[in-house]
Amino acid sequence: MTDERRASQLASLKIVRPTGAPSDPAPAHRWPLVVGAMAAGAILAAALVWLLVGRDRPEVAAAPAPAAAPAAPSAHPADPGSLIASGYVVARRRATVAAEITGRVAAVLVDEGMAVKQGQLLARLDDTLARTDLATATSRVDSATASTAATRAQLADAERILKRTQDLARSHLASEADLTKADTQVLDLRAQLARTEAELATARSDARHAGEVLAKHRIVAPFAGIVVDKNAQPGEIISPMSAGGGFTRTGICTLVDMDSLEIEVDVNEAYISRVRPDQDVRATLDAYPDWTIPARVIAIVPTADRAKATVRVRIAILSKDPRILPDMAVKVAFAATPTA
């Protein structure tokens, strides 16, 4: 294709404006179109947001709530006019049950969460040596008993001989030497009898001691409660006094009397005048915030904590429930004290 032909074709594609027509709209005529386009875009964006968000979350477009009516008094601890304090559930009877002697644990018969009765067997220690000591003490008691019986029989015979000798001496049929010998024999046997009786008493005491030591190898519950912690396992050595180093246990388990649960709270000393004994209290456990527990003040501990500027208050739980556990956090509301 020649250059003349290309130029002819390009010239045919040129747009020729009519004579007298404006070359370009004035800028002022384009602003209404731009503003309208922007408004339409904003409306479309708002509609898109409502479709994506408002449809799934109707609360965004919820109608305004009506004016709240005056609330009725509630049982929540935050009632106006009530004194609020926080504390914990505690057990008045809580004990780490241990043996009175040092020994190796042979068996542990309880586990965490188990309910036990007073006097129930919790664990046994190895009692091999204790049983041997008891058998030896019992044998000594038997020996002392037999020796005492033999001495008593000899004394009875010696007393009969002395009486017969005395009768013969009065009839001048026995000499003074025979009478003295018979009397001495009686006195000697009486002394032997006193010694054997003392030995028998000692042997019986040793046997009782050996029996008590053997009984101490059986660890029983001092009161009824729930086992909350198991501290020892079979094969471990326990002792009433720690030997140090962490190899010797000092207890078998921790026992809690669930009937002795109460609440202890710290009240700011500036407000302690608003607390009195037998005052009604509403308690709420952090674990069950919708459950109100009736309670009553037991006592105000007559001392203050200098560091915290608080006074400890004991509160009785009037409604026992298995959901109430030791060391639970609790908030209490003291009933308003009537003014004079």
C-alpha cells in the first residue's frame, strides 16, 4: 500500500463537526453529572453494606428501645444501699490426716472426692515389726503370769508350814530354829510374789503399749467429710515430722467437713459500723452469678488488717448445697442497717 492511499484512508476517518456547534461542553455543565454519579454510588454502597451486614445482624438496624420503667428491687448483691464485700468459702474443719509414727505406707484406701465416715480406715502402714513387738510383749505377760502363780502357790504352802510349826512350837514339839526358818521362808516368798506381780504389771503395760503402737499403723478419719487431696502413695515413707529433702511425706490425705463451710470476707474498716452480728446477708458465688444464697453474719473478728485496712467477717451459709465448694470466690451484700 502506497503512502498516498494510507493518507486518503485516514482522512476518511476524521470526524467533521457541523459548522457553528460548540467544540466542547462548558465545565460548568459537567458538574451536575459528576455529583449525580457520586450520589448514586453512595446509595449503591449503602445498599450493598446493608445487604452484607444488616441482613445477618438485625440489631444494627433495631428500633430504639422504649424508655425503661423503674426497676423493681432485685436480690442481686448490687442493690442500692447495701454494703458489698468479697471473700471466699472456707471450711472450719479441714485437716491433713497423718500417722503418729514414722513408717512405710502399705495401702491407701481413699481417693479424691470420696466421702468418708468418722473412724473409717484411710490407710495402713507396714506393721511387721509392730506385730512382732506385740507378740513378744504378750509372751512376757504370759511368763510373768505363770511366775506369779507359782510364787503364790509356794507362798501358800510356806504359810501352811509356818502355821503348823507354830502349833508344834506351842506344844514344845518344834524347836525355835524350825519356827524361825518357816517364818523366813514365808517372808521370802512374799517378797518374790511382790516382785513377780510387779513384773507382770510391767509386762502388761508393755503389751498395751505394743498394741497401741500397732493400732497407730492404721490411719482412720477423725471426722466425717470429703477427701479433697491425696498426699501419699503405697511404698512412700511418712512421718509426723518432715525429715527434709522432699522424700518423706507428712500426711495421707486432706479431709474437709462440708457441713462446716462458711464465708469469710474482708470489709473496709471505714464501713465496718454497718455490719452487725446476725445481720442478713445475700451471697453470690462467682461460679453461679444468678444464684443467690441466704446467709447471716456469725461474728466480726475483733482485729483489723493494718496493711489492707480491713476487718474480717465470718458469715454462716443458711442453705447448704453441694455446689458450694471450699475456696470458691464469693460476693456478699449486707442488708441495710436501719437508721435510728
